[in-house]
Amino acid sequence: MGHPTIFLLGATGYIGSDFLVQLGRTLPHLPVYALVRTPSSERRAWLSATHPNLTVVEGTLDSVEVIERQTENADIVINIASCDHVPSSQAILSGMTKRSAKKPGDPPLLLHISGCGCLSDNAQGNAAKDLKIYSDLDLDLELLPKGNPHLEVDLPIFRANGRKENPIRTAIIIPAVVYGVGTGIQKTPTWARMFLQFTKANGHSGTFGPGLNSMSNIHVKDVTSAILAVLKVALEGKADEGLGLYFVACNETRPSWHDIASAMGDYLYQKGVLPEPGSHPFSREFLDSMRTTDLSHDGHSEGWSELGSNQYAKSDRLDKIGWKPVETMRNNFLDALKESLDVALQA
Ligand SMILES: NC(=O)c1ccc[n+]([C@@H]2O[C@H](COP(=O)([O-])OP(=O)(O)OC[C@H]3O[C@@H](n4cnc5c(N)ncnc54)[C@H](OP(=O)(O)O)[C@@H]3O)[C@@H](O)[C@H]2O)c1
């Protein structure tokens, strides 16, 4: 029997390209088919230098026939492109169903990367009313507020896990807010790029509402080590996939967004990018007019419920398989900001 094949979406992104670096180092023998929307010669060269067994599949998330076909041909699908794009996630589930029907007794595996926006308390920039830290061991996604980010895509995947007819295995890996400089093509997170655009547009650093909200967080290197850890236990048949949720989160430091925005404002002022240090709230009119559609990878997440909320999670299931956050403990959210801003400013 040959090696299991992987269909990877998001190989050129912040998390996805950092993950590909790790995958190329640790599992270079696994054939990877990577969906890439703009496969320039530069990108092709980086991708094949990073993973020796990689084939580029040209397409966007709207290329649903391509996605369904590639999924049908893969043992494992890893989606690090979007947790909000409905047609591509439906194409993945449909391709997996077809594969399962074709190969009874050998259910395909989906590692779907989502985000803790699903836990949003929609606090409008205020501090949390209660400090509930969600555990992935007992969270029922069905019970979260229906309009919260990512659930439209996550719920069908959650429901499909372990079903009897045409069975498939799904693990939804849910990182908290991700920070730090990555090792791949895209080195900085979307939210940092977005904040930088907001600060430049407004002439000051700022927050959604008062910015007293805070979130569990995690360094990008720990996110990719977590995805790899889940992949490895799944390949070994040891994954606890009954519930299928894996939070990737750390609560060692949980700065408020006011603290984060102020540190950013101070540094950008020091660099001569902004005319004033510190931060004060962005105007409601400005934020309402700036759907993250214009700025983000997925075009759906609204800034208020993402960046104006409190989101607390703990990685109990990853803990059970021996994963620990390493880089997050060495280089916390606030300490890592300056380096991220330097990189984002050069981009
Ligand atoms: N960063 C965070 O703080 C964070 C936290 C929790 C969860 N997440 C989730 O993790 C996932 C990845 O996030 P990220 O920060 O790595 O995002 P990112 O840097 O924007 O990367 C997204 C990847 O998906 C590809 N992609 C996006 N839209 C596409 C389309 N229409 N067609 C084809 N390819 C498309 C991008 O290709 P290009 O290179 O061509 O743009 C890129 O490879 C997202 O679902 C995000 O919501 C992120």
C-alpha cells in the first residue's frame, strides 16, 4: 500500500505555509496536492522546495469541481484556507462522501482549521461578563450562539464526524488568536495586517469599542505543531476523534485589545508611521464601514464579533496527545508584536 495522499488548501497562507514547512521536514514522503490560486513561478519554486512531494493544483475556493475531485482522490484533506467559505467546504464533504462510498472500511480524514471566533461573546469591546474557558472535551458546537463566526461551515463538519452511512473522520482544529512571525510565505496574521491598515487610515492605533475584551492566544509555530500532532496520531490510528474538536490555545497571558493596540500605537509612533502614540477607539462609523471582507482571507468574518469579543479556550484534547505550546511560552503575544509589525511594514 502506498503512502496516504493529502489534499491541502491554504498552503501559501500564514498558518498553511508555516505548516507546510513543518510537513516538509517531518513527513516529506507523503504526497501533497496543494490548491493554489495564483501559482506564480516564485510560488511554485517555494512550494516544491518546501515539500519535495508536492503537486500544485491550480484553482480558487470557488473551483468546487476541482476541490470535490481532489478530495475524492485523497486520503486526507487539510483545509487551512478558509473556515467561512461555504461552497468549498460543501465540495470537500461531498468529495469525502464519494470516496467513503468507493472505499468502504477506509474512511477518509478531514483536518479542518477553524477559529475561536465561534466562542465570541459579542461583547462590543467590553470585558467578559463571566470568564468561561471552553474545553474541547465537552463543548457542543450546536449550543453556541447561532450567528457566531465559522459555525456555518463548522457545524456540518461536526455533524458528519463518525456518521454511520459513508463514514468520514473529521477533526476541527480551532486556534485562538494567532500571533508571531511565521516561517512560510505569508509571515504575518490577517488581523495584524488589518489593524495596520486601520491605523494608517485613521492616523492612530485603536480598538473595537473600549478594547477591554481579551482572548486566549497562540503563537503560529504552536498552531502548526498542533496540526502536525493531530495528523500524526490520526495516521497512527490513535487519535481521539470521537468528538473531533481540538482547541489550540494558551491562557498564560491574555492582554486586552486596548493593551495590544496601545503597544502597537507606541511602536508605530516610535517608527514614525503614526503621528501619535497609544490608542483610542476607532469610530463606530469607520469600523462598521470596514467589513473585513475588504481585508481578510475569507471575506465573511465581521470585525466586531471577531476582534471586539472575548474568546477563551483550553487545549484539553491536545494535552491528552502530549502537545504543549512551546513558542507561546517563550515569546508571548505582547513581546512578539514589534517583530510582527516590522515584518508587516516591509510587506
Ligand atoms: N490568523 C489567525 O489569527 C487565525 C486564528 C484562528 C483561525 N484562523 C483561521 O485559519 C485559516 C487560515 O488563516 P490564515 O491566517 O493562515 O489566513 P491567510 O494568511 O489569509 O491564508 C489563507 C490561505 O488560503 C488561501 N485562500 C484564501 N482564499 C482563497 C480563495 N478564494 N481561493 C484560493 N485560495 C484561497 C490563500 O491563498 P493566497 O496566498 O493566494 O492568498 C492562503 O493560502 C482561516 O480559516 C482563518 O480564519 C486564523
